[in-house]
Amino acid sequence: MAFYEHVVITRPDISPAQVDTFVEELSEFLQGQGATVGKTEYWGLRNLSYPINKQRKGHYSLLNIDGPAGAVHELERRHRISDDVMRYMTVKVDELDDEPSAMLSRKDRPRRD
């Protein structure tokens, strides 16, 4: 099995609760495909670098995936046909990090001593 970091940007007109439900459905789908989802993070409604489909903002979410390549390919295929997904990116990594990512705001990250 391989390790992947998957970032998905969803439409800004859906609520954060709907984004959480969407991420939970993705996790359940991946578990059904034989993958495990470690950490999931909701980065919030953020400005885009450039407009996508006349939208200037999007909900960013991160999933850490440990699973077969076929599960990730099927996940990306579902993203391509989904109306809620604006962009996505999957990166294969050597190991998964359990600590909060740098994209979280300072108040959400634990303090280093």
C-alpha cells in the first residue's frame, strides 16, 4: 500500500457542514475500496489564486490516505464527475504526518515548547 495526501477544493456556496459530510462520504468510500484514511483536516473557506468557474473562494480539505492506487484513481474519477468539486490534487508521499498541517491557523495548531 502507498501513502497519499489528497487536497480537494469544493464550491463556496455549500456549507461547512456539507463539506464535512462530503469528506466523511469520501472516507467511507475509500474504506470500502480497502484504503484507510488517517487524518482529515478542514482548512476553511479560502480565497483562490485565480477564479475557477467565476468563483473566487473555495472550501479546502485534506485527507491522508493509505491504500492501493486503484482506490485513489476511482476517487479522482468521482471528483471529475462531481458538481461540488472545483479542483483536487493527490500527491504520493513517503510517509504520512499525524501532526496538524501548516495550513491550519495558529490558534488551531498545538504550541511548540
